[in-house]
Amino acid sequence: MGLINLSKKFGFKKEAKLDDVLAYRPGSTPQKTKTEKISEFFSGFGKKIRALDPKGLKIAMIIAGVLLLVIAQPAITGYVVKNKNTISILELENIKLGSEVQLMKNMTNDYETQIIDLEKDIAITNNQVESCNKINDDLTNNIKECNSNHDNYKKEMETKNSDLQSQITSKEDIINNLNTQISDLNEEIALSETNYETLGKNTAKNICCTQKIYNSAINSYEIKNNEIYCLSNGPSQLTCF
């Protein structure tokens, strides 16, 4: 339709020929066809014969008609054949364009189907991403909570360790004091035992040596239940001198 409508640009009353259409350039004047040239020739020739007398005018018109038929027949025949060829070419071009349009429609349908599939895939992927983001957020919150609990437990453990260390230090001081007291008591006990033995020995000596004057068999003594026994065969030897 675009090619045929170009005949309006050329100012033709008849349908435009393909060569004229292809030869057209914007801003240029289209070349005249053979028919137009013949028409211009006879138009000028007609002006000349109109100046003749009526008899000569008839003769001139007959001659002009014969010449027109002889000269214009090949041009008219060629024009018709050429127009048929042009129509055939345009029909082939139209068929080709129709095929290309149909192919483009099929491709468009395929692209639309692919786009729909891609949109579905994108929607599924977006849902998966949202699920992953939710899981990631939950894990992040759990990690934060675990870190917070870890910090709290660590502080609590450090506090308990510090308290236990203080208690250990206090108990160690108490133990050291008790050990010191025990050592002092042991020394006191040892001293008391020594003093007790010395006192017992001296007391037994005084008592048993006095009794020995009356009983010569007395040669020893025993301290039992805080009492002194003068014996002839006791565990402690009596020395009176």
C-alpha cells in the first residue's frame, strides 16, 4: 500500500509503476514516462494543427490517430505487461511481508511465553529469596541471642570465679591461721607433756623415795589416771639419788 500510494506524490492518474516508485527520491522530480512524453508531443502537435483549416484539420487528425496507434501500441502493451509484473512483484512482496509478519507474530508469541515463564521463575525465585532472608534473619537473631547469652554466662562465670577465688583465698588464710594455731598448740602440748613428765618424775621421786625408806623393794613407779603408784617392777625406773 505504501508503494502504490506513492503515485499520488508523482501526480499520476493511473497506478504508479514500480520503477517510478523505486526511482523516487524526496525533493527530486520523477522522470516522465514514454506515455507522458507522447502525450506532450501530441499536445504540442495538436496546438499546431488547430491553427490549420477544417479540411486540413481532419487529415491531420486521421494521420495523428494512425501514428498514435502505431507509436503508442508497444508502449501501452509494455506498460500493461510491466504493470502486471509490478503487481506480481508487489504480490510476492506482500506474501513475503505476510510471512515475515506471521513469523514475527510467532516469535512474539514465543517471547511472550518465555517472558511469562521467566516471570513465574522470577516469582518462585523471589519467594525462595524471601524464605532464605527469613531463615537468615532468624539465624542472625539466634546468633545474636546466643552471643548475648554467652556474654551473660561469661560475666556470670567470671563473677563466680572471682567469688570462689576470694573464698579460696579466705579459706587458705583461715587454714594457715589454723595450721599456725595447731603448730602452736602442738608446741604447747609438747611442752606440757615435757612439763608433765618432769613434774610426774619429780613428784614420784619425792613420794616413792620416801616410801622406799620403809620398803626397799620399791625401785620404779607408774603414773596412771593422774595418780602415782610406787612399784617394785613398774614401767618407769625410780632414781632416788
